[in-house]
Amino acid sequence: MLGYSGNLYNTLVMGKNVFIGVAWPYVNGELHVGHLAGYLLPADICARYNRLIDNKVLMASGSDCHGTPITVEADKKKVSPKAIVEDYHAKDVNLFKNVLHLTYNIYTRTDTPHHAKVTQDIFVKLLEDGYVFVDSSRQYYSPTENRFLPDRYVVGKCPFCGFGDARSDQCDNCGKLIDDGGLVNPRSNISGDGVELRETQHYFLDWPKLNDKLAHYVTGVCGNWKDWVCRETKGWLKEGLKPRAITRDIDWGVELPKDRIPKNMLIDDIDGKRFYVWFDAVIGYLSASLLWSQEGCGDWKDFWYNKSAKHYYFMGKDNLVFHTLFWPGKLMVYDAALHLPDVVSINMFLNLEGRQFSKSRGVVVNSKQMVETYGNDAVRFYLTLIMPETRDASFSMTDFKEKINGILVANIGNFVHRTLSIANGVDIKKIGRCVLEDVVAAEINIKYENTRGYLEKCEFRNYLDEIISLASFGNALFDSRKMWTLDKSSDEFYATIKQLYSLILALGYLMLPLMPDASEKLFATLGLPVPTLWVAGDDLSGVIVKDVNSIDSSIKPKPLFAKIEE
């Protein structure tokens, strides 16, 4: 068993089949809150939501074990890449499972024979169908170290934005891909010495052959994408895709299947080359699904050969082209019947007070420490509030404290706690049948309808705004009726408590995908079971109003959220 899969998160319900692919993190360091805001949290909210509306979900990902950030880290620590992988894979599994409580159905890794076999199968099919050719390219070579250097081993000035510490294949600052030789003043990231370009033979994927097919695909699906993602993807196609090397000179990665390659297509020094990480990592979505099926958890074909299924993918903007074009292109050739990505939900970067988060450069706010210090709900709330969905956002500990205390505690938590406190010990039987005021019922149903619409479109900031707005409505109602002045035996008090209880129940429902711990705590305080499914249709108020008389008002409430004092 790799990572965690199977019975842990496999209580699947019947409904639409929804595949959720989550970007594969490099296992070269502790994961920071930029990872959490960029793709981990959005994917988990989406998965929880889809399970609540009775969809069958397969949320899959794993550790990317072959990236050069791993070998760079290994060189710095003077250990093997395998030692780095084993260390950080175990830490990530613990983080996802026991700290963040992410609801993966399978979390595996890319350094397995199973993943290698699927990667090699796809390469062979691309080769057989004429989409792979052999060519020489100029690659950076270190005379000092007497070897070719992969991308992360070479840094220099970005030719596009001028960022002074860009790596040789892609700039971390602007996200643009950099052609071989395009870096200004390149140098070795290990020795610091200058490097030069030398010829080396590699396999290339002939992307121009797929340009038209991909343009047709993008036209059909990009209405499901954010506008900026659609524009940037179409920009790539308009400019015309270029052939791209899928191998590199390195001894860490998925080996090439030389016994399955025609002799006239064998490249020089094939034993010293491996597949490029961008080529093999995205294949993990398919290999993980196959593994999930092999482990007896379900049938992968229900998700991948099902036209009515829906596929979501979550990643940061530096992975855009690999998911909107390169991954669907490989799927088209490998098996035209496989389901292509429907919603590619890509976030911009989350920065740390103006500086870009970077594990390799030590610019981090540790996810594990944040959650263990402030709680999962607070971290999930704040990162969703500032989520970089359409533009880069900035993380600030000062802002974190202000938003937690000023919104999560003072608005949402305050409404729940003041209502439950004033109603504590009230005889529910005296309340009688709960009939909602029209304005309250309308508020609940509108928020419910809007919430589902935003979650369908992966607009998580807007979704959170609906929760905040509903709590504000409840606080305003509490204040306008001056609940603290009313006689607790009066009809007016009972009539208003019905409305407030219903709003609290609605909040409990709506918070389930985002703040599951708080929702569970809230329903336990009410003496009610946690809902496992959301109601069909738009009449949430008609369902929760029936639960009001089942509330146990004898349970003394405790604050849902803790104020940050330090």
C-alpha cells in the first residue's frame, strides 16, 4: 500500500462520477501554505462538496518523486534522492491524512514500477503513432562538474521578466517557459560557476501535430475555465505549439523502455537518460486511478470511460500548460476514448508579504505548524478568503489575525455562540412547529443556491462570501429583535429563536465543505447528527426547519472558533 488509499476515504455514493486530480507536490521539503491555498484546499473543498451532493468521487494524486528539486536537495544534504523522497513522502502523507484531513481516495507516488509501466506505455504509443522523434538539443553543461545539468541545476536571469534567480526551463516569477539557451548569464546552482551549451540527443514530442486537435478541445471546454486560464491557453495555441524534449540527461527518474524502442530510434547514451518530470508526473492521474482500482476500491473505468463523468484538476499557474494542453494531448493519442479534463481550476500565486513562497529558497509558512497552532478551520477559512483565484494574493500573519478575529470569530462564531447561549435551556417543546418568516426562508434558500453554483464553478472565495453574508444576516436579525431584552417565556422570544436556529442550521450545512471540524462541532452542540448529504433542489429551509424541534438546547455551547491573542 502506497501512501493512503482504500478504506480510509472510500465511502462512495451513487451518482455522477467525478474525478478530481490534484497537482503532485515535489517531495523535497516541508509544504507551505502556498501549496495549501494553491491546489490542496480547493481540491478538498470540491471533493467534499461533490460527495455531499451524492456524487461518486475519485480524488487522486501522489508525491512527485522525480523532480530535480529533489536531486538538488539530495546533493545539498549529500544523501541519495531516494532518501529525500522517503523522508518527505512520509511527512506529506502524515500532513494530508492526520493534520489537514484531506479526503484523498488515493495518494501514491511516482517512483513505483506501476507508474513507470504506465508512463512507458504512453511513450510507446506516442512513438508508434509518429508523435515522438529524435533530435539533438543544446543543454547546459558544467565543465567544472563534468556533466550535463538538468533545469533546477542552472539558474540565471529570466529573458522575459528579468527575475534574477530563474531556473533554466521555467521562471518561477512570471511562469513563462524558457527555451534552451534562453537564460541570461546562466550558472550552476551547485557550484556557482558558469555553464555552457553542448549538444545532446533526446526524444521530442511533436506538439505541432496536435495543435489543431487541442484547439478544438479547448474551444469546447474552456467555458468551464477561468477567463485568464482560457486566454493564456488560447495564446499558446495561437502562437503555435513547438516540439518539446521529453527526456533529459539525469540518472533519477522513470527509465526509458529501450527494449520496446525500434533500433533505428534508439538515442545516444539512452541508459543515462530519463523521462522529463513534466512528462511523467501528469501521467500519475491515470496510473493512480489504475492502482486505486487494482487495490479493490472501485472501477477506474467508471471515471475514465464515462462520457457523463466530470473531471476536475487543481494546480498553480506554473502548471497551466501541462494540464490544459500537454496532458489532454497525451490522452488523445494514448486512447481517444479516455475522458479529457473538463474543469482545469488553476490558481495564481500566494506570496508571503510580497515575496514568492519557495521551498527550495526557504520562503515558507509551514502548513503543519499553522494548523497545529491555530486549527484547521481557521487556516482553511483564511486561505479561502484570500485565495489567489484570479490574481496573485499575499499572506500576512497580521492580516491572518485580523481576519480570524474580525470575521471568523466576531461574525460567524459570534452569531452562533450568542444565539445558542441565549437559547440554552429553553424548552424546545414550547417552541411548537417552526414556521419560517418569508425573509428568513428566502435568505437561506438564496444562499444555498448561490453556494452550490459557486462550488460547481470552483469560485471558492464567492462561496465563502455567502457563508459570511448569512452569518451577518443572522447577527442583524438578533440585534434588530433585541434578543437580550426579551422575556424567554414570551411568544416573541420563541418566534425569533426559531428563525435564528434555522439560520444556524443553514450555516452548519454550508460550512461542511470548507470547515468540516466546525460543522461537526456545531451539530454536536445542537444534539443533531452531521448531515452526510445536502438536500436536492433549492428548498434547504424546508428541510432544516423540521430539525429545529429536535435541537437539544440543554447542551452548553462553547465558542466554535478561538480568538488569536498573540
